[in-house]
Amino acid sequence: MGALSGLKVLDCTHVIAGAYCSLVLADLGADVIKIEPPTGESTRGLRGGGFRAYDFVNRNKRAIALDLSTERGAEVVRKLAETTDVFVENYRPGSLDRMGLGYAQLAKINPRLVYCSVSGFGLDGPYRERGGFDLIAQAMSGMMSFVGEKGSAEPCSTAVPISDLNAGLYGAIGILAALQSRQATGKGQHVESSLLESAMAYTIWETGMFLTTGDLPVRSGTRHRLAAPYEALKTADGHMVVGVNSQRLWKRFCEALDEPGLVDEEGFNSTAGRMQNRDALQARLEAILVRDTLANWVKKLETVGVPAGPLNNLAQAWDDPQIKARGLLAEVGGRRFVRTPIKLHDTPVALTRGPAEVGEHTREVLAEAGFASDDIEALIAEGAAATERKEASA
């Protein structure tokens, strides 16, 4: 039994942010019912080489297909909402209100409903009507102005859709907080998260420094803004990252390099000096590090207690013994997925089902909600609902 077993969630989302929000709840044990149009959610079409983007943010869910543009399809959602704990959506603000599926409308049906809206820019403000994408949020948040190599004038994103994923996580946290509040008040509430605000929230140190000093952060590659050496450095056969953020660790670092004189060398004997002379420091350290292999240096630094690690590609990361020991990679239905990295020792995160096909559970879910068999077949016949549609392989 998962921590959220017994919790029923309607997932009326598409693409990443909203789907990731409900995925976290599903991994924690909630019964998440994915609502998508009879033609399928858009990320089902993002595929290649056997990979389908939809699958990796929609496993662990049941799937039903409804045409919400029809009144009968919307009626089905309102019926399902009567006994639902959580409703997650990421339509443009106002879209579901026009279908009679907005927060105010569903809260009248079920006052205990926790309704989460994940959007690009939030439900108010001058940009509320705009569609949002991760790359746009990264750019508008200022994040892309300081991500990238030192001295580069070219924009650079974080590569992973950090705004999308964080908006999903913040949505899930908000939902859990609202459920806790419901315990005391008996009432649900409207929860929000947005891509732009989630990106802004992750500039917490850079924004703090700007608000304190007035200085804008600049691109610095892997370098830390307040410590050195705290970056990626070349060894004989690959890059190693090190985290030296104190004089104590600097002394241990020099010990591991077998360069005790470096500790008190002019320009490198203080944090301020090392920060001021970072280019010279990097050149000096790499001239030493190229004398030995990455694995040997990591072992030497580990021995003296200096944080360090290899710069892995994904294949190397998933082959790492620590990642393997922690069980982050889970298998269900003969396929492997990244498990939500929350460790609950008594009610662990579990993968119980793979990604469903379009409408795979339509009949099952509607029957559970009290629809008679004849009503279900009528909904399907008139196109308000649909059942499983096998997709052509990529």
C-alpha cells in the first residue's frame, strides 16, 4: 500500500508539467485516472526508435478517453469529480471554465475537491492567456542569461526541462499541503503552480545575490559562484568535478594532489584569492591532474574526505553502483522507468503498471463511477467517450 493509497486523482493534463505532477502522486500510491481525447494526448506523437515521450510521465496511471468538447463528455468528468479527491489540469486559463469544468464549477459539485492548475504564467497577470513552454520560462526567468560556458555570448538552456518538471513538483507539493488543510477544514481549495514562477524560484541564490549586491550573474560553466576550486577539471582520461568550499578542504585537496606547497602559495592561499585567480588556478590544477586517471584521483580525494566525482554520461550514471543500490531504476511490464526519488520506508514508492493505451480503462473507470453498461456503450457510440485504440508502432 502506497502512502497515498485510497486517494483518487483525475489527471486532465497534456505534455510534461501537469502529467509529471500527477505521476508523483501515482508513484506514491494514488489512483490516477488520465483523461485524454479519443485521438490521444499530444506527447503520444513525440516518438522515435521505440521511444514514446508520453510513456515516461504517464506510467502508473489508468487511461480513459473523453471528448470534452461535447457536453456529454464534460458531464462524465463532472460525474467523476463527485467522488474525486484531486483534479489536475494544465489547460490555458479559462479553457476548462468554458466547458463547465473550472474550479468554481467542480467545487460546487464536490466542496472537498483539491483542484490544481499548472500553467505557463499563472491564472492572473498580463500573460495569463499565453501558452507556456519550458524553454520560454527558462529564458524569461533570467536563467538562460547565466547558464553556459564562461565568456560565451550564446544562449544556453539547462537541457532538461527544469521549468516543466519543477512546476509539476511544486504542484504536487501544493496538492499535498491542500489535502492536509482539508483534514482540518473539510474543504478543498484551488492550488496553482506555473512554469515561469518555478523557474524563478530556482534562481534562489542568483536572485539573492542580485537583490543584495545589484550585480547580475554571468555565465561561469561549472564553476561555483562563491568557492574555488568547485568545478569540472581535466584529468588524464576525463573530467572530474570537485567541491572545495573551505580552507579545510583546500588543505586536504592539496594533500591528495601531493602538492603541500600549494596550500599557502600566493594567490591561492585563501578563498578570495582562489576566486580572483580562477583561470590560473584551473591551469595549475589541471597540469597536475593530467598525470593520473580520473578513477585514481576520485579515490585519492575520497580517502582524504574531499567531495569529488566523475563527470558521467547517462550510461555511466546508470551503471554507477550507488545508483544501482538505491533502486532508482524500476521495471514494470518488461520496461524500465525512473522511479520518483522519494524514499518512504514503510510505504515505498512503487510502479504497478506501465503506460496505458488511449482509452484502455474507459469502460472500467466509468463502471466504477456508477455508469450503467448501456450508458457507457451509448457514450462510446456517440463519440463522447472512446475505448482502447492500438497505436501503430513508430
